[in-house]
Amino acid sequence: MLNYEQVDIINTIDSHLPDIFLKFIEDNFREETLKKMNLNDSLTDYLIGSKSDIDTRMLDIIRDLSKLTGRPFLDMMLLFGEHIFPYLFRHYKKNFGYKGDSFRQFLVHLESLVHKELRSIIPQGDLPKIAFKEIQPHSYSVTYQSPRKLCKVIEGVIVAASKHFSKKGQFSHTPCMLDNNSHCVISIAIESEI
């Protein structure tokens, strides 16, 4: 079990992201793995060491866990995005649910939901740009641009949202910033209800 004695310090950060990340680690990795990384007792200390680079520290931990477990780093980023979805969805329901409980509406508001979580840990000018576009009914694109290149996390959120809203479809992710492009486009073609 992770040490949460310093959770009050995390709560001084106006974001749920550190708590979400701790829960992601606890839910997806065995305590033995964390012990091998010397993180089981010091993850909270490491994560909150400097409020301004929590996102970098989270990526370092995921990168180290990837090496230790042999799971591909990008797959783990996708998994983290899927883990974030329920938290973003709660904010969506609270702030935008009255406009329609739909996959499309969730995507429309994705940028504001992500910005709400990131504002206190990332400088305002560095927040990701996430733009939704409806190509035609049941066909959408989400454009992502950020110096952090965390597009796989956003893709994971989108995949989890499609499952939540019972949408089966095809996803493609091209171009991608990870391939040295200026932005990413995640294309979504909804085929049917699950």
C-alpha cells in the first residue's frame, strides 16, 4: 500500500492529477514492483518535490515502470489516459452534463476538462491545445498540440470515453508529434453502439 501520509500536501495543489496518478500506480502495479524502484514509501515525496514539474516526474515514473515491467511506454501512457477518464467524466457531468450526455459532447469539452486539471501544475502558456471537429455525423477528429507530447494520454481518455458511451469505432492517430510532426490528429469513426 502506498504511503498517503502527505496527501494533505498534495491537496494544496489545485489539481486532482497527483492523486489520480497515485491511484493509477497503486491499481496497476504490484507492491513488489514499487519496492524494486524504491517508490512504495517515497512516491508521494518524489511526486510533490516541486509543484512545477509534477508532470515530468510522473512521466519519469512511468518510463521507469515501463523498463522494469517490459510494458511499452506508449501503451502505459494510453493506460494512464484510460485511468484519467472517470475523473474527467465527473467534471464533465458536473459542468456540462446538462448539454447532453454523449460521446460527442464529451469530446467538445475535452480541452476545458484537461485544462481544469492542469492549470495549477503547468504554466498557462504551456497548456495543451485540444480542438474537436465534427467531420460528418459519427466521424470526428481531435487535434492535439503541446510541447509535452502527451498525445497517448489524450488518446487513452478518448478510448475510455468511447467505451463509457458504448461507441464502437475505428481510431487512427496520424500525424503524431511523437513522429516529429507539429501536432497530432486523432481520428474517430463511430461504427455502432456496443
